[in-house]
Amino acid sequence: MAEALAMIDEVGMDAISQDAVAKKVGITQSALRHHFPTRESLFDAIFDHAFSGFYRSAEKVLLEPGSEPRQRLMKLCTLHVTYTLTESDRVALQSFAHYLYNPDLLSRQSSWYHWIAGHYAALLGAIRPELDETTRQARALAILSMSIGAWITVGKSRPAWPGLADQDAKTALLDAIENLISD
């Protein structure tokens, strides 16, 4: 799966066949088909594995004992923004498109988005109890949108924003998130 993921990043999904993946890994196409009967099942597994890995990382932050809600929310947001800035935006954007055509994966992805936004909203409520539910949900959606939008605006394959280094982009996004929490 790692080699296929690297191939997706390098040449895109359309250019990848099971034969090409098998050759790259040094196994027979039959051996590959034993684990992944179709090309789509290989992509499903790759993207689901990547998505699940981030989910586990986020869950770890949420279950970490001892953090105040603001610290926990910012740690979660930092994890999310860092992930979008360091992982391949090419792979991410292709996975988003792939999910659109697979109802089971799309449902899991949507559930995850609701799960993470729900945690963002709950942490916002703990930090700012005066905010009503609608405001907390709207701000949680804005945080999620900024985090995911980083793939498109400042992802690894994107040209740098004039006058804004990678670290500055991360800081700008996290500062905007902090403003949503504080204002």
C-alpha cells in the first residue's frame, strides 16, 4: 500500500494499474489480486488506511488526560493543520474525489467530519459556555473548513504564497482558529 500511495502522489490514480503496482512492489499481479481483487479495492484500502490513521491520531489527542479544553482544542487543530501541510495534497485531493464515488467510504468520511466538528464544538462550549449551540457548530464547521481547505491553498504541491513561508501559513491558520475561539 505504501508503494501504491507513493505512485498516486507521483503520477496520479489514473496512471496506476494493478500490474504497475505489482511490478513496483516485486510481486505477481495474482499475489496483489489475492489481497486487493480490484484496482478500486486497492485505492479503497489505501485511502481508508490514511484516513483512519489521522482519526486515531485525533482520538489520541481527545483522550489525552490533563489538558484544559483550550489546550486540547488547539492541539487538535494543530494536529489537523500540520497533517494537511505535511502530507501529500495530491493524494488527499484524489482521495476526496475517490470517496465521492464510493458510498461506503463517503459515509465514513462524512461521519468522521461530523465527529471531529462535534468535538470542536464541544471543546468550544467548554471554553466559551456563553456561546449558543448554533454559534459553536458554525465555528466548529469554520475550523474544519480551514483545516481541510489548507490542502487546496497551502498544500505541499502548491506554490508558496508570496511573502508567506510554510511555517507562516501554519501560524496564520492557527491564529485564525484561535480568533474563532476567542472572539
